[in-house]
Amino acid sequence: MGLDRLDNIMKRLRDRDTGCEWDSVQTFETIAPYTIEEAYEVADAIHRGDMDALVDELGDLQLQVVFHARMAEEAGHFTLQDVLARISDKLERRHPHIFGGAEQGGHHLWEVIKAEERAKLDDKSALAGIAMALPALERAMKLQKRAARTGFDWRRGLSPFVLTASVHTASTADAIADAIAEIEGLRDSRPPTQDELVLAKASLTRGYPRNFETAQQVARSVAQLALYDLPDSYFAEFVPKVNAIGQDDVTRAAAQYLVPEKMSTLIVGDHSAIADSLGTLGLGTASVLPPEL
């Protein structure tokens, strides 16, 4: 009942003849900044523990949903009922152990279902669906978490550069070709974007200063100094040095250390199903190991 009242109020405010002179001329683009602002104000009220303010801020945030839905209905895109039906369907679909026949649920099942949903989208990238409008660091952390689920991570040290990914058998050759193209691009024609650079830096520094919260973590860090003969100032200087890395620095390092011609490729899968497509990549002689290894 309350939501219907709010929807009807917004309908009157949006009337071009008798409505509000401000509300009636707004667009998705002009309202979007207010939507972001209201979400932050909800978070602020929660942080301050101000429940009275939270009532107001949640109402302001709800207004944003109704506002956008009203503009969408006017343009013939969708209605508020469509929005409510979509989120209701999504919650039921992602909780099959509550609303369906699944015996167990939990975060893992939620992520599996989300991955299946993303696979049906036109953009099938593992990073699809992460909003471009997020603050840079928050977006970087979301990208890193999503990338980590695919087995991809950035590692820097004395060990070889390693790139791993889980792909469907039929996509093996394409995935390897894409990886080689990315490496060659980093070496020359396609330096990392600013977003990619922020993501990589966040990956390298996300453990600081948490890495030194316990005696065990401190001991492990001291052991690394001794093991790799690092200066005592290494950890104090690590984050500033990483944050100072620019696109040109990455390109120079890639040109020096990432050499596709020296790359070794290890594939776990059905050799007979991918041998022909792999032959088109010119990777050199392939060795087939027995399954028991």
C-alpha cells in the first residue's frame, strides 16, 4: 500500500501539465547522481548508528527506485511492478534450498547460480556486470575478487610469471590466443588502462597493513626479508613504490620479462578434442602426459 502511494505521488509530480516543474523534466542521467548520493547517505546513517536518520535515508533511496521506474514506464521500457517482479524472481532463483528442491545452499551455490546467469548474457566475460560508475578502488577490489574466482592472479617475485585460467574445452585454443595477444599488447601496442593498473595495484597492496596484525604475520614478513635479502625498509616502501608505478613502467617490464616465444603452455584436458585447434597457434611440439600424472 505504501509503495503504491509513493508511486502515485511520483506520477502526479511527473505530470507535464500539473506536476512539479523540477521533477517533471528530470531524466535518468540527471537523477543518477542523486541515486548514488542517497545510497551513500544510507551507509552513513548506518555507520553513525542513527536509526531515525536511517528511516529517512531508506525512504529517499526508495524514492530513487520509484523515480527511475516512473520515467521508464513513461518511455515504455518497464514498470515498477516489473522491477519488483525481477528482484523477487532473482531472490527465489538464487535460493533454491529455500524456495526450490536443492538440499544445500550457501555462498558457493549463490556464486554458481550467478555464474550461470552471466553465461547467458551477451558479454560472457568473467568481469561482466561490474559497474563502471563505482569508485576506482571499490571497482578494483570487485574486479580482483571476480578475477580470483577464475584462478587468475598477479604475482611478482623471483618465480616465473604464471597465468592460469579455467575454460571450456572447446574454447582452449581461443583462450590461449587471447592470453598471448594480451601479453604482446602489454609489451608494445596496448599498455594497461588506468582501470587495469588500479586493479593490479590493489591486488598487490590489498593485504597492507593487515599483513602485520599478528605475531605470526610479522614473523613471516621478517622471514621474507631474510630469505630474499631485502632491506629493512622494504615493507615500509612497498606500497608507495607500487602506487608510483605508471603505464610506461608496466610496458618496459613486460617487454623485458614477458617473452611469448619462451612461454610454456600446460593444458589439462582431452588432447584429442583440442589437438587440431591448438595446431593452428604455432606453439611448437606438444608432449602428451598420461592421465595418472
